[in-house]
Amino acid sequence: MKEVMAIIRQNKVNQTKEALVNEGYPAFTCLKVLGRGKKTIDLSIIQDIVDAGEMPVSTVGEALTESSRLIPKRFFTVICNDEDVSKVVSIIIDNNQTGNPGDGKIFVIPIMESIRVRSGEKNADAF
């Protein structure tokens, strides 16, 4: 078994949920998270806009100029069989790819063991 973890845009949650359910993957977890990628903001460009008077000094302007601002995202995690990983990854990409920075990241990690709390079943029986 594998865990597919995806960080996506918050406006893509419903589309992603529906696609996963429609393709036979109704069991997943979705969390609200804050984070940022490696992309940096060129503060000199924003400063030039402010200096030119094109953007008034405000809380919005301050937020734009903060280079370490955390961005609201959604974190999906899907547990699936090894043979389903490529399909789950494809569903997530197909429903989140816009071609712009910030589309998200996907990570795949192995699940060594799973246990159903209610019954004590393990591994495939607990899945």
C-alpha cells in the first residue's frame, strides 16, 4: 500500500473530491494548511509599483510585499494499493494542473502497516 499526499489550491477541492469519488477512491482525508513553495517575490518590482502610486499603501499592499507570506492550501491524503498509485496521481494532476506556479505538489510514500481501530484487522483487511 502507498499513501499519496497532495498539496493543492483551495479552489480545486470540490473538483478533486468529485473526481476521486467518481474514479472509485472515496476514502481520503483533506485538511486546511498554510505553506509556501520556493518561488520568491521580487520586492523591487512591488516597491516600484508602490512608489509610482499605482498601488496604495494598505494592508493588501503590505501582504503582497511580505516575502515569507504563508498561502492557504489544502492537503489531501489517499491510501491506495500499489497498482493504483499512478491512477490516483493522474486524477490529482488532471484536476489541479493550471500550468501556473502554485498548482501544488504530490508525494508518494509506502505504508508499512495499517490497523483498523474498531476491529484490530491489519493491513489489506484494515484498508
